[in-house]
Amino acid sequence: MQACAFCRYRQSKGVLMVTVEQFLKWKILPRCMMLASTVMSWRCAEWFMDLQDPTASQSAFVSVVMGVMTGVFGIWMGHEHKEHK
């Protein structure tokens, strides 16, 4: 059996072993958090566009959510760039 670059295949037990460090290299949690943030901001924009007569407080809420998403995306991209050097 061929193992992936991050995994070790234990021949005696026939088990594919993944260490914590190898699992963290996959960055599953940060990617899930970015996906959740993106879905949240998308749903917020959909909610706002469905309003018949939005109030100033509703507009401010959506503005803050979209501003936060811009910051989150900027931090995400900056963090990804630093690790690939």
C-alpha cells in the first residue's frame, strides 16, 4: 500500500498512522473556520438583500459583518503567504 507524504504505513498492523504534527499540516480547522466565516457573510448578505425596507441599524450590521470578513480574508491571505516562503 502506498502512503501519502504526511502518513506512515505500519506494515505489521496494516494501519495508516497520522501524527498530530502531520494532521496540523493539513490545516483542516483554519480552513473550516474560513469556510464558516464565508458562509456566514454570504447568508448575511442574502438576508439583507431580501429585506423590503432596511433600517439604518440593519445596514450598519451588514456593513460591520462585511468589514470583518474583509479583515479575516486579509489575515488569512497574509498568513498563507508567510508559510510558503
